[in-house]
Amino acid sequence: MRLLNYSDVKHLIIGATILGVGGGGDPDRGFKLLCEDLNCGRSLKLCSFDELNLDSYVATPYFAGSMPSPKSKSSRKSFAEDVMLKALKILEGVLGSRLEGFVATEIGGGNTAIALHLASILNLPLLDGDQAGRSVPELTHSTYYLNGLSLAPSVIASPHGDYIIFKEYSSIGNYEGIVRGIASQVSGSVFVIDSPVKVDVARRVAINGSVSRAIEIGEVVDEAKSKGLDVASKIAEKLNGYVIFEGVIDRYELNEVEGFLIGNVYVKGFGKHTSSTLRIWVKNENIFAWMDEEPIAMPPDLIIMLNEDGYGVVNSKINVGMKVKIVVAPGPREWRTPKGLEIIGPRSFNLNYDYKPVELLVKERHLT
């Protein structure tokens, strides 16, 4: 069992935002919540799957909905703790069993933090794993679903204190549509707690070690900055990836559509990339990238936008004129399997491309 301190929290949010690839929730809010937990004397516990009773139940709490557009003037209504705790108690009632810990839905500055925050309120641990290994836009992008598990039963809560019990669904696509539909009607976001399984099952289907990996990435960023090294290069090295582009955000077309932030971000190159433009297609997260309209990174591989300070950029907070570096890296191996690509490959997003690993695309463009 590892007790996280303020330094760990800083590194977790930095690393989770990088693996959030433009999405994953609001890292500023995530950092604030976890620091407040420590200030209140709560324990932020991170444990391996083997440290809990394998017959005990764990579940996955998170926020679902569209990220706000960078041009949006409206703010998301925040969730009171009692709303989240009541949703949890309702799920425990459906299960007829207490929850003994939580698993993050994804690695992102907001959604990883909210799972750890809720765990701290209840003095429970967050398990060192998640359902995606990165941030992802859809509920279907879950290693639980990849392994044939249902995410139900679940409880969906609005910020106003409305609760819906989801005992089962006909398809995960319908589940996705209903959750997104509710989110669109209640200020853009809902709190969900789903995927209640025994620890033994979670250990088998979750991506193990992903929370620790995020902390390690944050440590790499901090060390590089303290030594005056190029942060992007160090992140690429840590992720077995590549720094492929440097430029400024020239324009973006991002709109909230059916519970997602969707559109394109255009980065105009400078330095050795002066004559080139990088385009990133966004569905909450950075999903697909083209350099001069030739593919350079495809899902499920990572497309990471870093600001001048070397921190991950969240798509709801981009600005025209922002200087950025682009790092691409292989996605989690679970998603690069034939079955994984059916769920989160290019064609799952209606993009008319067969998947090519990012390392092959980079080599073909002579960017290594």
C-alpha cells in the first residue's frame, strides 16, 4: 500500500494529463481536489490488486459527457460530494455488498483524480490500474468490455441530485447513448459509478500499474525541467515515442456534439517544420493526426500536445497562438490487438484507414 503525498499528487496529475491526450477531465480541478484531501488529513491510498481481498468488490467512478469548447463561456456545474456518495450507496444496495476500493475508468488529470478523491473520502484505496491505459472518449473503450464484461449495474447521477439505476443494458452502444443523452440534458456532465466486479476479475481485465506509470511520467517532467532538459524529448523517451512537430495553434474547429467535443485543431509549424501543418482530429481526446494531410498517428496510439512549459494541453483550454510540441507514442498493447482495434481503431471512429502503428508511420516519414 502506497500513501501518496503532495509531490506524488503533483506528479500524478502531470503524468495523467499527458496520458490524457487532450482529454481526461480538468487537471486543475483534479489537483485541487487531491490537495484538499491531504489538507484535510485524508489518506490517498494506492494499492496493487494483490493487496485486497480477491473476493471483495471494487467499482469505477467517473464523470461522463462533453468537454467544454475552448470558446464556451459557460462552466460545468460541480458535483457535491454527497451526490457522489449517495450514488455509491445506491450501487452498494443493488449489489448487496460493500465496495472495498475503486478502479479508475481512464488515466486523465480529472477522472483519475476523482476516483482517488472518492476513495480518500471513504478511507478506501485506489487500485493501481484503469480500464484504458490512457484517456478515451467512449464508454466502449474499456478493457472490461474488451474482455466480455458488462459495465452494469451502474448508477448515473446528475449534478442536481437525480439518480438513475442501470441494472442491465441491451448493448454497450445503447448504454453509451443513454449516458451521453442524460449528460447533454444536465449541464453537459453526469457522475457515473459502474463496473462493479470482484478484485480477482478486475486484476485480470484492468490495465495494471497504469496509475504508477502516470506518476513516473510526472517525475520525468519534473526532473527534466529541474535540469533544463527538453521535456518533450524526455517524455518521448519514457513512452518509447517521438517528438514529431513544433509549432503554434493556428486555428481550431471544436464543437460540442451529442455529448462529445468534436472537431479539428490545426498546428502551424515553425523551425524545421515551417512549411508544414499538423492537423489533429479530436473526439474529446486527440484521436488521429495528419502531417500535411498524410497520417502520422492513428488510434489507439498516443497524440500528446505539450505547452511551452512541457505540460499536457487539455483541448478545452487551447488558444490560438499557443506554442506547442507534439509527441506521439504507441498506445497500450491491449488496444493494438485485432479485437482491440475493432473497438478503438481508426474504423471504429468512421475514419477510412486501416491501422498502422505510429512507429511505422514515423519511420515512413523519416521523422526518427
